[in-house]
Amino acid sequence: MQKINDLYPLNILVAEDNTINQKLINRLFQILGYSIHLAANGLEVLDALNRLQIDIIFMDIQMPEMDGLEATRQIIGTYGVQRPLIIAITANAHQVDKERCIATGMDDFLNKPLSILQIKSCIEKWAMMIGDKKE
């Protein structure tokens, strides 16, 4: 698998509460050449955004303490158009779930379990928009 981090140098945050899923997702991103930041819930996402310059968040929807939808609302409220892109990741693959994520302000939606091809395609899809925001 081609490492795409040279083509698309991004700071990536993944919000996922399950430690096994964290390890799997971390490995998938490593194969693509990325070293990612991890958060276990929405509160940790908000904290990370105060400390780090993040380009894209892969956001689990169901997490303890603060779920992905509430975290997204707070990110949009705080950062507005300067916010990172937010990609929903969830095992709830119903159309109504996707619509709820998009209505909340998320930019895209991926079904779990994530695959390396899903992640690569998503990064390629959004990389140009991220590049435009950085300029």
C-alpha cells in the first residue's frame, strides 16, 4: 500500500473510545504513513484542538462523556469555518444516522469497521479542500 502522507501531509485526530479499535485504526493510518493523535471521547477531542493544529478528525459517534455529535456542535460553535474537517465513523450504517451526522455539520461519513481503502479514499477526496483552508 502506497504511503500517501507525502502527497497529503495532514495532522489527523481520531476519536474512538474502544482501545482495540484505536489500535487497529492507528495501524491503518501507519500503513498510509501517518502518525495520528487519538482521543477517547468528545471532551478529549476539544482538549486536543486547544493544543494541536488538526486538519481532519475521524469522529466516532457513540462515545462516553461526550459523543461525536455534541463534540461536532461544540467544534463548529467554537471554530466556525476555521474548524477541521470532521468525518463521522460509526457502526450504525443506516441512512438516518448518516443524515443526522451531516445535519449536525459533519463533512462525511464512514462505516465501521474501517478499511485502509476507505481511509485512503476519504483523505484523497478531502485533501484539496484541506489544502485550500491552510492557505
